[in-house]
Amino acid sequence: MKKSTEQTIRALLDQFGLEPKEGDFERFGDVLDLYVANLEKLRALDLGDAEIGPTFNPKPRKE
């Protein structure tokens, strides 16, 4: 996880009076890295005017 992202997450947690536990940032980083990678894939698609129908799969595929 980028240092700036970690600082942003810390600021949000502080704003709500929450303190991360040991290892939380490593887990946040794993989830955030996966999310960002998938978001970049979506942004790279040229769908033109096509409507999309997003779906949710609770079991991520292994790549």
C-alpha cells in the first residue's frame, strides 16, 4: 500500500475515533490492491455507449 493511502486511511479512522489493530494495514493493503487492480481493468475497457450490468461474485477467481 502506498504511504499516502495509508495516511488517508489513518486520517479516516482517526476522524471516527477508530484505532487499527496489529496487522490491519496489511489486510487493508491486500484488499485495496485487489480493488485498485480491478478498477484499473474496468477503466481500461472501451465500452462506448453500451450499458453494463455489474454482478457480484462472493468467491473471487484465482488468476
